[in-house]
Amino acid sequence: PGDPRLLYYAKPNRMRDYDVARPAVDAVVAAHPGARRVWLGALNAPAGGSPEPVIRAVDEVGPYVGTPAGFSASLAAARPDIGLAPLVGDEFDQAKSELHWLEYTMAGAATVATRIAGGGPFDMIRDGVDGFLASDRGEWERALRQLVESPALREDVAAAARERVEREYTVA
């Protein structure tokens, strides 16, 4: 159930990152009762912390899947409409890649990701074209509201992202 489905994936110990977007996610879901908060990777995660805070924070919780093929299948089966890629923005986060955007894109979701001052892994997203960038609660909420309220926008952003991934992210 859920339309749209706002999805985040991580082990439970990444609640610190989810908390960056959580107030905006909760506000948008409260205003759109059909929307559903989904977290993949919180159950049975090795060395990933307790799933209890996650279970209290979202509507649906999925298991940790340890293989790339299994994870890809699990992500696609979760039917995400909007992929969430929040980060707190510390030095560790600046060294990450745009993997969340890539995976959400290939699962058919439009992504909203953290814009990190000084540069970060999602700087390659063309804001409003193949994803959305947010640096504070207001920007998170605006991007999420636009995507929640417009299935056509979600489809357009996801399609632009997929076209870009298929064009620019090859093995070569």
C-alpha cells in the first residue's frame, strides 16, 4: 500500500542521516495520508543497531539484504516512488558516492538528496531535472511536496535520471 512510497535504505544505525529529512517527510506524509514511509535494511542487519527506532519512525520496514542481486530485487519489489538520500554532511559523508541516486533511479524512483556545503556525493544531481537537492528542512519539504503532489513530475524526474544513468554510467 501507499501512494506515493517514500523509501530510504540503510542499516538502523543510519537513523542520524534519516533524521535530516525526517521532519519534512513526516510533515508531507501527514498532509497526504496515502503516502507511506518505507525503510529497507532495518531488520536483521548485521552490526547495524536496533531496528526499534526505525520501526517507530516509518510505516513499513524491510529486511537487510546482503547480496547486490538480492538487494536490487528487494529495492525493485518495494516499488519506491521517491528515494530519500539524506546525509548529515560530515567529512565521512563528503567521501561517499551517488550510489543511492543510482539505485533509486534504476528502481524507477525520483530522488531527493542532501546538498552538502563544500561539496558532496550528490552534487552531480541536476536539481529539479534528474533529482532534487535539499540543504535544510524547508528545501526537503518543498521538494517532497512537489513530488508527492505530482505523479507526472515524479515520472519526468525519474525518467530523466534513468536516461542519464544509462548514457553516462556504463562499465566503460
